[in-house]
Amino acid sequence: MDSGYRNGKLCYVELPALDIGVSASFYAQAFGWSVRRRGDGATAFDDTVGGVSGVWVAGREPSGAPGILIYIMVEDMAASLAAVREHGGVIVQDVGADAPEVTARFRDPAGNILGLFQEPTLSR
């Protein structure tokens, strides 16, 4: 049986947070991530397909200038941009800058910059 575990697969992300509750709420509302309390008391998350998990960490400087840049896959870029804005994020790069790729970048409530990616075949 295939467990889905593969050598080299991206599996875990630590996201800096100024207020862990605010960050957890933002990602749950904007992207549908599942938020859970780990056995050690940390607030953790799982993406919508259970492929990547992680934790929010306090006391770590937010990633406000892209070095390594993580992209979140979305089905509807316009709806996702609206959700980011609605739940406290700021769009810092609109769609079109990476054409023909359908991408955008946002700053989360802690100041981290992440990207959004939509498969071109899903473009509307």
C-alpha cells in the first residue's frame, strides 16, 4: 500500500506568527486549513488535502522579503485574493507579474509573504 511518503517530499512548514491565534484564524478562513492543538500544546495546521502540515511559531522574525517563497495552490484566484483581503492579508503582487503563470503574492497578518498559484487550465 502506498503511504504517500516520499523521499524529498515537502511535508512540514513553520510559519512565524506575531499572534498565533490571529494567524491560525487567517489561514483557516482564507484557505480552509485545518487547525489543531498538538500534544505539546502548539497550534498546528494541515492543508486542505493533508499533504503538508506545520505549526505557527512565536518569537521568530516574519519572512517579509521573499527569499524562499512558498506558494499555496488555489482553484479560483479572484476568490482567493478576495478571501486574503477579507481576512486581514494584503496583496503585494497582483496577478500578471509572472505571466504566463497565474500567481499573486500576499502578506499575512504576521508580515510573512507567500504566493498563490492557480493552474492555468483553471483560469477563468
